Amino acid sequence: MTDIPITANERKAQFTGNTGLGPFAFTFNILTSSDIRVIKNSTVLTLTSEYTVTTNVDGTGSVTLTGGGNG
């Protein structure tokens, strides 16, 4: 995989209302799925058990809620 330079600043994508399970796209770059923190109703969700991350070649991607993170 190609290294992508990432500057150290906060990036955020926010979705509100009854938006379902996703996928919820983000346009900022990440290197690994653990670079994403998903918060629902002020609760931090857990990667793999409550959401998954799909990463594109350019480092952007999407989050899909699963298991306890759905609804």
C-alpha cells in the first residue's frame, strides 16, 4: 500500500437523524481502520463488533454500523 502523508489535525464527518446503518462516507485520509472513532448518541462504538470501516486506495472510505451499533 502507498504511504499517504497525513497532517495532525482533527477531521470529522457528522451524520444526524435517522440515517440507518450506512455506509457513511468520509473524505479525509486514514491509514488503518483504527484511525476512525465512531460515536453514536455520545457513546463510543467498538470497531468490528459495532461498526466496520472500508478504506479506498486513496485513504478515504466509509463506516457501516453492525451488531450493537445499528438502528
